[in-house]
Amino acid sequence: MGEIWIPEAERLGDGVIAGAGAMDTPNLPPRVVWHTTEGSSGSSAAFHGTADYLMSENYEPHILYDPRTDQLGQFGPLNQSAKALVNAGTVRTNRTGRVCIQIEVMAKAGTPFTSYWKPGKNFAALLRAIRSWGVPDEWPAGRLAQSYSDDSPRPLTIWQTRGGHYGHSNVPGNDHWDPGAIDRAALLAAGTVTPTPEGFTMDAAAEAWFGQLNAMLWGLKNDLAAQQATVASLVKLVAADHDLDVAAVGAAVKKAVTDALAAGTVDVDVTVHDKTTTTPKVS
Ligand SMILES: [Zn+2]
């Protein structure tokens, strides 16, 4: 089961989208549709004004997002339909798929928002919630419309068989060209930023340990067995020093070193937790 309400999102309205409800075809793959509001942005007043307008027109998406401020709001549960699409004949596009998560970005199709936006932790939360439903990082209909007069692909067969991300300009039966020529790769990459754990400062002992590890691995860069032995002994030392779980430290270090070797470097970046909490102790 995916995330139905995004914890980071402000609730907009009463939590019920009028006229929305269960998906028609929950056995079909999950998808997302990106829209732009074509109005102003950049302030809380604009955010709530836009939300009120969408509700008064009964044209609600699930999500409202301001790309200038990273403000995120949610109108209704992600596992039900929203109201920002028109049907494609008998196919109720709002209700196609396991989920059909609709996002109104406060921007104009004529000025792609990925050219100036500042995605932050709320955008990362949005992509996390999207992926929690199994939506693949793909654009199955292909390219987005580049202008009002651009006939972008809107293949009904793809819509009914493929999950992933669609622009409103890719949805069959619809004629809008939003969200414009946004950078599709940048959009999906923005969610991969991991926020720094709050309130953590590395103590001197940890700092010294990581320095020692880095230096030793660098010295042994061509000798995998020596690296493994070094890491194993260091893991035991640091676990004892900090009252940590040896297996957990070992797994974290092993992954970091494996990644580092694959990348051809010996930069090591690990996060470990103590035995009783999930608060990172060393990062
Ligand atoms: Zn739209």
C-alpha cells in the first residue's frame, strides 16, 4: 500500500474532492499527471487563492505545488480519483489505473518551471509518495507539448496499458498543453536529494575514525582483501567505542566501500544508528 496522505503536505479543503471516488481500473498500472495552473505563484496568499479557485470550480487535482517556495498541499486521498481531466470517450481518465495522481504546479506552460524552480524537501516527499505506489520513473507517452499549437502524443492504448508520468498534454481526450516543455529528467531527479539529518554533529572521535579509515583504504586501494580485513577490524573498534551494533556498522561500511570501489574512489559516506533509536549517530 502506498502513501494516501503525504505527511509533509498541508491539507487543503475538507479532504473530500466532490464527485471523485474509487478508481475504475485499479488493476491497471499506476500513473501521475502533471499540470500547470497558469496563474501567479511565490506566496502563501497565491497558494491559498489558487487552492480556493480550484475547489470553487470543482477542478481539483490531488496536489498543489509551488515551485518557487516548495509549498505542498493536498486536496484528497491519493488512492481515489481527482477532477482535473476530461474523459476520453467512455474512458474516465481521472479514474484510470491503480492510482492517477494529479499535480497542479503553480506555473505557466509557456515558461517551463524546471528552468527556475527550487525543489526542496516537500518536492522530495511528493516523489517519495508517488514512488510508494509503484509509479515507474518513465514517460510512456513520450515527449511533452512544446507550445500551444504543438500536437503532442496522446495515445489511448498507452494510457490504458502503461504506468508512469504523463503531462496533461499526453492524456487522450484532453486538449490542454500544460505543463509545457519542462525538463522531464530533472523533474524525476529532484526527488533523490536526501535531507541532512537534523541536529546531528559529528563528534571528534567519529571524525578521527573516518579520517583513519579513508587514509587506510587509500593506501590499500589495489588490495581488496587487505581493505576488507582493515574495515572489519575498524568496525569492531568503532562499534565498541560507540556502543554500536557491530553487524549494523559492518553492513553500512561494507555498502559504502562497495559503492566507493565501484565508483573507482575511496570516498566513504555511511550512516549508522545506535541500537535503541533510528536517529543517525554517525553520518
Ligand atoms: Zn492541466
